[in-house]
Amino acid sequence: MPGNGYEDYEFTAEYYDPVYDRFTRRDIEFYVEQSKRAGGRTLELGCGTGRVLIPTALAGCEITGLDLSSFMLGKLQQKLERQPPDVQKRVGLSQGDMTGFDTGERYALITIPFRPFQHLITVAEQKACLTCVRRHLLQNGRFVLDVFHPSIPRLIDPKYLMEIETDPGIEMPDGRVLRRAQRIAAFHQVEQYNDIELIHYIKHPDGKEERLVHAFPMRYFYRYEMEHLLGLCGFRVVEFYGNFDHSPFTAESPEMIFIAEKV
Ligand SMILES: C[S@@+](CC[C@H](N)C(=O)[O-])C[C@H]1O[C@@H](n2cnc3c(N)ncnc32)[C@H](O)[C@@H]1O
């Protein structure tokens, strides 16, 4: 199985924030609230460039971020250095794989925001991750993760094999202009994953143009599969939402957000 590209290509980190900083996903306030309620340190797995981690530390919470990609962690570190010392002091960073890590600590809350869990394609990887999570959680700690709610047409309709422009005309401070498109490169229905391509078109101030493709497989899960997987790994789902406004899960919900505790 190929990797997910974040640890192979620097451009994945370079263009991550310009794309996602443009709109406020409601997930940030949701996860910050979870950390505030936890009453102890949070561990965020797949913390990336700190899109959720930095607002959490700014809200006064202690948080450790773990990520596999040195490029994503490098961006996070640069952003952190621009924060006040007390905010920096609340943050710990670690490079590692969420399927096999040992930070030597236990946490009141462990989170996996914005779908890093969907980079784990096989059941063996998913179970390895959940086993590590359980081991790092305090006895009364909570585990929160989100995955997208699979839309059946998007999993089979050949129209999604075509490029769809999702983010037009993002101007960067140095004059580069980024356009981002995405497509599904292949459906793997039997193994429940799609090959995804995030396609970056960059126009440089000197007129040079680039096309950079971030390609990775992405697993999808169904509601009861996640519940059973969590059960198998020693968790019980205590809250379940269809979006970050805490709305109940329906057929139209875009997200599946699980809050679990140790059995
Ligand atoms: C879509 S980004 C999400 C980043 C961040 N949580 C956010 O909300 O913006 C996915 C992140 O998961 C990380 N990741 C993917 N597989 C991983 C693994 N096995 N262990 C640790 N991090 C991983 C990637 O390096 C990337 O930073």
C-alpha cells in the first residue's frame, strides 16, 4: 500500500494552510471545547500543521501533537514560534506513527481531527492505532475522532473520476496563485478505499506554472463498522454526532463523530 504523501512531499505542507485557513471549519471550536472539558492534557494524533492544536493551546489547554510528517510538523513549529511563550509552553510535539507510538504519558483526551484515521487502510493498522490510543488514555479519559460519512454516489459514480476544482484562486503572500482540484483516481470497493488525488496548480509571479499531485488512498467506514471496531479494541461509544454542531446523525450528515470511553 503506498504512503499518504504527507511525509514524502514538502508541497503538501506548503499548501495545506493556504487551502484550509480560508474557511473556518466548525471542527476547531468543537475540538477546543472537548479539550477545555477534559481537565487534563490532550494528545492529538495526525496534528498536521496545528490547525486545531494551536487554537487549543491558545484557549489555555495543554496539548501534545503527534504526526508522521516532518514537513507538517515543521510548519507547525514555525507557527508555534510566533506564539507567546506561555502558549508555546503548553505544547509538546512528537514525530511518530499513530499505529505504533509510545509518548510515555497518559492523557485525559485523545483526538484524531479531520480524518487522519482514514489514512489507515487495513484493519490491522486501525486496530494497532486504537490499541495505542487505549494504552495512552487515562482510565476515565475520552477518545474523539471524525471520519466522513460515505456518500454512496461518490463511491461508485465515474463522474468523480474527473477533476473538480474545489479551491480557485488562492493568492499567497509572495504572489503565487494556487488553484486546487481533486478527483478520485480509482475506486476499490472491495477493500473500502478510494485513490484520491489533490491537484495543485501553481502560477508563480514570473509566469512559471506547476501541477503538483498529492495522491493517497483513503479508507471509508460505515457507522456500525466504526462502532464494532471501537468495541473490539476496548472502547464504548458514549456520544455520536453527524456534524460539529452536535446535530444527530442522519442519512444526510456529512460527518461521523465518535466520542468513546474505555470499557
Ligand atoms: C488531513 S491532515 C489533518 C491534520 C490536522 N489534524 C488538521 O485537522 O488539520 C492528515 C494528517 O495526518 C497525518 N498522518 C497520516 N497518517 C499518519 C500516521 N500513520 N501517523 C501519524 N500521522 C499521520 C499526516 O501527516 C497529516 O498531517
